[in-house]
Amino acid sequence: MLSTSDTALGGHNLRATLVMVVALVLQVAVANRLPLPGSVTPDLVLLTVVALAMMNGELVGLVAGFSAGLAADIIPPADHTIGRYALVYCLVGYICGLTSQEMDRSSVVPFLAVAAGALAGTLLYAGVGMLLGDPRSTWAVVSRIVPLSVLYDVLASPFVVWAVLRFTRHSEREQSPGRFDLAPARYRAMSRGRV
């Protein structure tokens, strides 16, 4: 028989999976088709991984990043070596998840984490492309794309982070009303079993 923590973990995993699927669909169907200057689009999947990692910690960031990255690697129009996004999102999810304990101390931390995650994700993707010999990953291309990519990601981040927070907290409140009466740091500690 499943315990309450097992069912809560299963519901949490289901919500994270649903959020990642929606981000992937929005990335392919909407964001990639936006006619933005510089032919660069915001990376909604990366922002979703960062949001999930900041809310739930490094393990969730690592797993969500790898899963979302692998899906982004195989969903058309995939025109790169499979595994690049999986590696990049996995590392960025883990690193941003390390900041989850700092979320309650300052309101600036989420924005800095998103900006750092966007910068790290773009640079890591370009660096892996250079190592693999991708002709689109040259210093000239990277120096032109990175500033625009980070700018678009930072501009899109409040909407993506808000939507992820709103969906996951709304779902958790429906599952267990009154659970958010606790301080956020204490809630995270309880959900990880470190009371």
C-alpha cells in the first residue's frame, strides 16, 4: 500500500511532467515561431527547468532538466546532436536547484538565478556545440546570439516562473488544503523529510 508521502511524490512528479510537456509544446508551437529580432527566441523549456529547480531543489532540477532536455533533443525540428539539451538542462537544473534554499531570503535571488541559468544554458549549449564541431557554434555566432538569448529569457522569465509557481501551488493546495500555512523554507524541509 502506498503511504501519503509516496502519493504526494507521485502527484508532484505528475505535475512536474505536465508542466514540462506544456513548456515543450509552447516552445515548439509558439516561441519558435515568434519573429523576434536577431532570429533568437526565448527558451521556455530552460526557464521551466529553472523554475522547477528553484522551487524543489537540485534533484528535481537535475531530473527535470535531463528529461526535458532529452525531449527537446528529439522533438522536431531537432537539428543537432541528441543529448546536447539533455546535458545542458541537466547541469543548469542542478545548479539552479542549489539556490532553492536561498529563495526565501531575498526577492532578488529568483531573478538572478533565472538570468544566470539563461546565460549558463546558452553558453553551455554553444560550448558543447563547439566541442562537437557544429558549424553554427562559432565565436562570431555565439557573441551575437548570447546577449539576445539571455535578454529574451529574462524578459520571458516572470511569466514562465509565475505560471509554474501558480500551477504547482494551486495543485498542491487542492491536494492538501492548509498545507501552505507553514513558512516556505519549513515546507520544503518537510517535503524532503528533514524536519
